[in-house]
Amino acid sequence: MGQAKREKLRIFLLRHGKPAFPDERSYIYGHTDYPLAAVGIEQAEKIAAALAGVPMGRIVSSDLARAAQTADIVASFQTGGTCEPERDPALREIDMGEWDGRAKDEIEGEYVDVFRMRGEDFANTAAPGGESFVQLQRRALGALERIVRGCEGTDSILLVAHGGLFWSMISGLFRIPLGDMMRFGLDYCALHLVECDRATGAYKLIRYNWSPDLTDYMDYPI
């Protein structure tokens, strides 16, 4: 007899660890292929340890280095057998076009009008030659639908990708305005957990921006 069909699918969404930027300036990056910084590797190892006992039927990551490295670290901690991470370019971060990989202070002075328009219509305004968040959301939701269709017979999967992509995905699933992105935390190596009802196709947000490590928040006043 075949394996019984699971009624619910748990989808763990994990943002990559902190990337290794060229210097201490603030960078605008999407497809620029930064690897993980040393602290990003530590972040990935902490979340990997927390997920070690959760058997993942599939691990699918963006093909960009920072996400692929994070996925490999999580897979190496899995205790229920080996799950070889898959790479999916559709899970890449937003394409920032002419701005990609450049310091934010340089771009603000060079693209004054586009920066102003982006502030007024964050969801629909793309960087020159890049994607808008509306376009990214379409790509993210399409990738999710395709991946879920290929997950019969498993209870849990892990997607490892990027803050903008996951925000666009969650925004679309739960009808949160895309422009509200900056109101919600999207920390490095933080987890979002979504549950999919296979019978109805309905999604439920179980956890948002969860992390086993509170180090970044310890200096906040209580």
C-alpha cells in the first residue's frame, strides 16, 4: 500500500545568515552573490541545531551563496537522515538592477527621483533594470506553489532564501500590504513557519521571525 497522504504540510521559511559585505557601509543587494560572514555561519549553526530533530522531507534553497551555504549547514545537522539541499533560482532575492551590490549612500545621491518614487510607492517602484516587489511576489508565490505540489508524502519542508522574497510570499499568502515590509522584523537566520492544508489549499501563519538566539535584542531597554 502507498503512504497515506498528509493532511497538513509544515513549511519552514528560513532567511540566510548575515552576508560578508565589502566593508561597513550599508549595501543594497539582491542578486549580488555575497557568501556568509563568520557571524552568519554562527547564526546558521545555531538555527541548524534548533532544527536538528525536525525531519525535513525536502530542503530547497535559493542558488545564491548566502542561502545555499545556510541550507547546507542546516542539512548537515539533521539527525533523521541525509536530505540533500536542492537549489532553485526562483527563490532568489529581488533583482535590484543597477543598484545591486552598491553602497546605499552612493545610490541615494545618484538616483534622487527614483528613490523618492520608491518611498511613495514601495511595492510597485523598481530599481532601474530590476524587479518591483509586486513582480517578486508573483515569482515567490509561483515558486511556493510549485514546490508544495512536489511534496506529497512528507510532513515538513524547509525553504532557505531571502528577506524580501519571504516578505513578499507572506504578504501574498496573508493579504498584508507589500508596503508594510519595514514594520515587520526579517532577521538573519530567523524562521517563519507556515502550515498548508492540502485539502483546501489554505495557509496558516504559525510563527513569524522566530530565533533561538536573542543576542541582538539584549541591549534593548525593557
